[in-house]
Amino acid sequence: MQNVISPLVPPFETLTEWLAHAERLHPKTIDMGLERVKTVADRMGLKFDCPIITVAGTNGKGSTCAMLEAILMEAGYRTGVYTSPHLVDFEERCRVRGDIVNATDLVAACARVERARAQNDTLNNHEISLTYFEFTTLAIMQLLMEARLDVVILEVGLGGRLDAVNIFDTDCAIITSVDLDHMELLGNTRELIGFEKAGIMRPGKPAVVSDPVPPQSVIDHAAEVGADLWRFGTDYNFSGDKQQWGWAGRGRRYAGLAYPALRGANQLMNASGVLAALTALRDLLPVTAQAVRVGLSMVELPGRFQIIPGQPTLVLDVAHNPHSVAALAENLDAMGFYPCTHAVFGAMADKDVAPMLARVGPLIDKWYFTDLPTARAATGSVLQATWQAGNTRKDATSNAYKTPESALQAAIASADPADRIVVFGSFYTVGGILKGGLPRLFAKHMPSA
């Protein structure tokens, strides 16, 4: 069969134009399935000649990818990372050797995807329609393939089994946690969601599950495909005190480790899964104990329980489902006493908001609900009404705002220097605060006694 490459590639010069083009290509925002994206990937000749680590899970995927990257870079490997979504700029979704890629390279990669997508074959004579996520995933895979890497780390966007990154066979699957989110697409039970996430496992390859109580569907799928299952509490574990922690797994131990630079009690679970994966891959990607120590101590990832010192203290967290908000509440509680805690919150309309607000509600004194710049978001007034319907604290207050920035400014104006402001929810919420740079808060001048 002969292929005819369409010469009609749109003459877009900027990444913004290409991203807008990608949004118009497919009638659905999300269209689960691998056939279309796999066909275009094959036309592009996309394949990797290095180990691939694929990370799925409800929460903790981004942190896990960042820790893997930090340790492997410290060990001297040329790393490539694909994560989503982004906080401020699209380019954040791809890092090569630790650096965010530039828009110019992405423009060229988008044109390559478009040529392959619009390629007509003589039998069917039609273009292939791709979603925004599929189109941009292929563009980033093109960049990573060209970068001559030693290891590629791929974060699943949604689910796992039918996610675009799953067209590539992984050398090690990591499943961080399984909880209820995106239920309209993945199923309304942990068992159904677990099955979708387990779809990244491959026969004979390590599959690390860091969820301490994984759904049976995950265990069963590992056995069905013949994956080498590494379970937390069975094949590896961690222990620690206030000063340091240690890890033990099949044939390897790490003692006296400093806590990861990423804050929060849940990060030890993520770090443990990372060490299990690296232990499972030690023949392909050997790392030293020193690389582990330094990598974990230097890892950075904005918006994951990120505490910004100032007056008042500012906390940024992309917790946007009940499971991650529960972790946020525990981490906030562990910070100690603050006279007043202010919360800026924005979320997508399809999120189960009520239990999130109920979980963190006892810690929040003043709420600032915000609209977000996407049609998929709930309005600040709708979020406020949801909070009011379940609120049991007569001393708590709330208002609604049009933007995360205006909500934060209102919180700053109301806060005293010793207070705490928490910005959480959607990536759009935290990204709206970070788009002008990392904010440093300086409270109103307090008169001396």
C-alpha cells in the first residue's frame, strides 16, 4: 500500500497556534483508545532505544517522576520526562536532562505530528483525528526520541490501559495510588479504576505498586499478564523516625536517608516506590547509594505541598480529589498552630467537591472560592454554595472571586502576618498564582508595641 503525504501542513509559527489547532481536531476532549494514536506514532516511526519507566496512579505520579528524574540524573543518566498537566506553560510537560524544552522545538515536533496525522492512505483516504492530549503527547514523544536519552519517564495522563503513553511498552510500571477520581471515564469503584491503571504492566517486567492496600484487580492483572509484581509491605518497605528514614527491598537496603525535599507524609510512600523501581531495574540502570541520597535531597516539583516562607506563610498544593485533599489536611495539621488559615480554592465541575471541603473544612477559617479560565471548571459561586450546604462552622466565612489572583489578593488583604494562606485544587488554581512568578508575601506593616 502506498502512502501519500499531504503537503497541506498548516503554516503555524508559534506553539500557541499549534495548541489551538490541536484543540480543534477531534470532536471529543477525551476519547479513550489507542488505535488512532498508535497509527500516527507508527507513521512517525516513534520508538525508544532506551529503558522506559511508566507511572500511573490517582495521586503521586508527578512526585514519583520528579524523584526518579533527580536520582537518575545524579547517577549520570541522560533523562527525559513527560508529565501532565502543566501549571503555567505547556513546555513544562517535557523535560530533557532536567531542563524544560523550548517552544521552538515543540513547534517543529507538532508539524511532524501533523504531517503524519494528515497522511492519506490510498485505501481509506482520510486523515486521522487526534485529541489535544494525543496530538501533544506524540509531539513530546518526537522530542524525547530525538534527544538520545538513557532513560525515558512517562507519566500517564488518565487511567493507564487506554492512555496515549501506553502505546510504548514499559520496562518498569509504577502504580502510585488507586482512589476514586475521573469515575465517569474509569469506573466508579477502586477495583474498576485499578484495572485501568494496571493496564500499563507488561509480561516479565517489574510492576511496582506503592499503594499499601491495592485493589485486587491490580494484583490479579499482574498475575494474568505475568508481570514481576513488587508490592509495598511484601517486597519492600520503609521505616523512619523524625530525623531519617530507611528502605529495604529485595536484596537491597538504604539506611540513614534524609527525608525527600518534597514535603508531606505521603512523599515517603512515593519515594519507596521509586527505590523499588530502581532496585528492580538495577541491571539496566545501576545507581549508587550516593545518587539516591543526593537526588532525593535535591528534588523539586512546584505545587506539591509547596511551602513559601513569608508573612503570612503561603502553601500551594494541586490536591483536587478526596484522596489528595485528605493528605493535604494531614500535612496542614502537622504544620502547627496558625491564628487563622485562609484558603483559595478552585476546581473542575466534575470533581466530587463536597467531601473535599468537609475533610479540610475544620482547618480553614476563611474561604476564597474562585472561577477558573476553562469551561470545564465550576464557578466560584457554585463552589461556595456547595461549601455553604455542608458547612457546620458558624465562625467560618466565604466569598467568591473571578480569578485565582484576585482571590489571593483578597486573602492577603485580610490576613495578619502570623496567618497561613493555602491555595489548592485544580492545576489552574495553583497555576493562576504562579504565572507571575513565585509569590513572596509581605504582610501589612504591624505597629510596634
